Amino acid sequence: MARLSRAQEASRQELRYLSGGRLTPGELGKRILGAVDRAVPADGQQLFGVDPGTLLFNRVLAVSPGMAPHTLWYLQNRYLAEPLAELDHPALMRARHVALVLRDRPETSWGAPARLVAELSSRAWHRIYHEREGPAGGVLRAYFAVDGRVLAGLVLIRFEARRPFQSSDLGFIRLVAPLTGQLLRSALDRERALMAGPAKGVGGTGVVILGPEGDERLVTPAAEVWLQALGNWEPRLGTRLPAAVWSAIAALRAQRDEADTPAIRLSTPAGYLRIEASAGQDGTLAVVFAPEQRLAPPDVPSEWPLTGQERQVLQLVLRGLSDRQIAATLVVSEHTVGSHIAHAYAKLNVHSRGELLRRVFQEVAWPALDETPPMVRHGQRLDVGARCGHQRL
């Protein structure tokens, strides 16, 4: 793109500065919206988390002031209901679009799918855009991915026709998209790594029955707990039903094959949660909250001769985190993580994660098994998972 303006350069530097922080995804989302607004001012901003598996929105990370009602309306009425299927968010992500601008003319809808631009007349484009109540100044959409996995989607809106998005706005968003994706991945990795066990009172499968207008008709106790918990993990939109619920409902309505409705997966302090909607009688909807079972990681034995930093790193290794994820969690370099692991391995005389896990099992789990030898003496199959107090894989 052309040389950056002073505002664009300041915005890019602000995003770079965020790379050293310990912000939660929600806090980081607000800072990203603030930095982007300095370079690409908008009347409304929305930043959504994305389920990399289904490419559906699974949470609201941040919205600009005053945009909560519009965001709720969009999720309830327009999400996954584009007149042109190629413009639905998951379709754009599958086509690997980084960013695009949609306006009421094809020649100023920069980055739009080439087939649509080629096949639709200017009149048809204009009609469809206004039938879907597109804002006069246009919409800028961007998708932030790392290593091919989409993590978040950004929507910028300008309501006034006299101040539409320009190609330079699109160019800037494309420029900072890789950095923004890295920032969000680090924050999301850190959030997952710091989730140490189930949140109090959360964990059961729950069901919410909604009427045709979205009114709650039945909420099971477990669903009540999930609704309260999810409400604490994302911005309020004017309803206690979180964004993932409306996204699941939109996915149900958009799905042609009722037997293949996708379930949305999101990370919570109680582990991964799947949310799926199904159609009931008389237009009612059933939304199921189903937590995925998660094994509790073993603790690093207290008698091992490790420094505090080495113990902290090995505990994250036992949770299954990669060196990169550990570095993001502790806000250190991967080189530092590798150094701590190498020193710890040397002290413990192990050479890999597999050998580390084997030693933990031998020193933590096996002594407990030795206390119940009759099962082994009688030649019966030993259920190691049950004896260790964990679920079987």
C-alpha cells in the first residue's frame, strides 16, 4: 500500500506495543478497537471470537460504545442470512479473505468475491445491498488468522454516505491483520493456560427452551449457571443470552440438513463448552450447553529439585501446552522457555515430554496403584484411569 499516514503509523505502533502485555482477550479487544479507530474511524466496531472448527462466531470480544444493541440485532436477524451466500462470514473465511469493504456499488466494494463482482450488474448489486439494509457508508470486514486458523472477525461500520470507507482503509487493515492475529492468539492461549480447573458450580449439561421470539420458557439449573458464567466472560448485549447462543440459533436456521447442524465450541474457565441449537415443536428452540470432559493435569512433585521458574514451566508442559503457548502465558520468549525446560530435564534425567510424563506417572500415580495389588495378583485388567482418579481416554 501507499505510505502510511501519521494516524495509521501511530495506530500500527500502538498495536505493536500491545504485544508485551498480559491483557485478557476482552481487554485486548478493547485496545485493538481503540488503536484501529485512530487509523480507520468508524461509527461502530464489533470484534467477535471465532470457533476455528466451524468458523462461527462464538463470543463477543469487544464492541464500541453504543454498539451493543446493534450487535444483538445483527446476531438475531442478519448473521448467516446474507442474500448472497458468498458474503456470509464463514464463507468469506473459507475463501481466505483477509479483509474487504462492502458498499452499494461493486466498483467500490474492494476485495469482494470476484465472481459476484463479475456476474452482478451494478443495479442488482445496489438493490441487494439496500434490501439487506447495508449502511450508507459501507462495512469493512476483516478476519484475523494465525497458521491458517481464524481466531477473530472484525466488523467496522460507517452509517453516513458522505464518509464512506476508502481503499486506503482496507489496505491498512490488511497490513496490520497478521500482527493483530498474533496478539489475539497470545491472549487466547494465555487465557486457556490460566484456566486451572473447573469454575465453581459450572460443569453440568444444561438446556434452555426458547419461544419463537427468543423468550426463555425453560432453563434447567445447569443452564442457569452457564448463562450466568458466560455473561461474566463477554460484554453484555442487552440480553443474558450470550453471543454463542444466537450464533448457534443462526447456524440452525441457515442449515439445510437438520441432521448436520454444527455445534459451536468455545473455551471457558471450566474447559471447552459446546453449544448447539435444535428446533422444537411450535417454533420453540432447544439450546444445549454440553461441557467437554477434561482431565486434571498431574502436579509437578514437590520434592523435585527445580527452581520456581522451572516448576512453573513444567506444570504448563504437563497441561499439554507447546513452548509457544507457554511463552505467551508467562510473557517470556520461547528461548527462555526452552532454556528452563532443558535445565529441568537435565536435573530429572529425562529427554522429552514423553519421558517427563512417564516419570510423573511412576512417582505420583504408580505408588497409589501399589496400594491395591489384589487386582494384579488375580490377573484382572487394571483400569489405570480409574485408579488414578481420572477418566479413561
